[in-house]
Amino acid sequence: DVKVTQSSRYLVKRTGEKVFLECVQDMDHENMFWYRQDPGLGLRLIYFSYDVKMKEKGDIPEGYSVSREKKERFSLILESASTNQTSMYLCASSPTGTGVPNTEAFFGQGTRLTVV
Amino acid sequence: AQKITQTQPGMFVQEKEAVTLDCTYDTSDPSYGLFWYKQPSSGEMIFLIYQGSYDQQNATEGRYSLNFQKARKSANLVISASQLGDSAMYFCAMRPNRDDKIIFGKGTRLHILP
């Protein structure tokens, strides 16, 4: 059974704290994603990684950074958490799509982060 | 820039009726994939159906079918014989084949009424 696991389901942090959200996949996928989900805004891509140590900014990278030191692990870092980063964070992985027509993303269970 | 538009924030449908959820997309890439996901209240994201831009036939998966109209850049999801368990948030997504970024629309919340 394929799996994407996020380290926490719920997290409460204080403004200004450095926050790490961890995601691990066991499918040997090249691609990993971090999305943020807010009511009325859908899923917005924060960062995307297509290989170890490789990353690309998504639509809303401000205030976030990422780390991918190993293929199976993709971390989202909030350098100095702010209340407007309170949200649901979803991690996903997928195999590379090059030459492969059907490469949907597999999602973790989500982390609901509250910054107070 | 790639963009997915879902114009229906919410829908109410009587059980056993068919449902059409709208999705339009914008891309300059000639080759791309289109996806639909379901997110029930539990929060998990469930992959439903895929359509490739060069597929000649509309995709079908059980009660789900995708009404793909390439010229209109439209990829509507059709759910036949709706069930109470279909109540959920539904997201349309697109991945251009030149890179692997997957972008999503804002979603449609579907309510099935008994």
C-alpha cells in the first residue's frame, strides 16, 4: 500500500517560531510537493521538488523554504511563523511524468497548523 | 501561466441524480494531464480519474466520467447515480507534461441530499 506520511496531524506554534513540517514517502517517487489549503482558495502550490536537493518555487513561496536531502523526505520550513500561515498543509508525491501518461499525485493526511 | 477554474463553489443535488462538476483550464502546453480528486470531510485526497490531452476517448472509472472538450479547454466531471457518500469537496487539477508541477482549482463542495 503506497504511503505518504506527514509527521503531525495537528500543530500549534507561536508567532516567530521556526516550524518544520516533515513528509516521507515510501514509493521511490522523484517528485514531491507542498500545498497549502485554505477555504475558498483551494490547494496552492508552495514548493515542488523533482529530485534530491532540487526545488522550484510554486505560486506562494514567500515565508517558506524547503529541504530535500533524501529522496523519500521533503521538509517544509516556516522560518518565522506568522498568524497568516495558519492553514492546512498537504504533502504529495508522484513519479516523474516524462513519458508516463498517468502519474497522479499521492497525498499525505495533512497537517493543520495553527500559529498563535 | 497554467490555471484551473472551478466556477461552482457549492452544489446541492438530490440522491440518485447525475451531477456535473465544471472545470476549465488554461495552458499553452500542447501535452498535459487532467485529474479529479475527492476530499471527504475526513480530509484525505482521493484520486478519481485521469484524462490525457491526446486521449481520443473520454475517461471513465465506474460512476465517474470525464467530459473532455479540448477545444473549449474543459474537463467536467460527471458522477452518475449520485450517492450520499459522494458528498465531499472535489478538485480539478492539471499537470503539463513538460514539467511535473500539478496545479489545482479552488474546488467545488458537493452536497447530496437524501
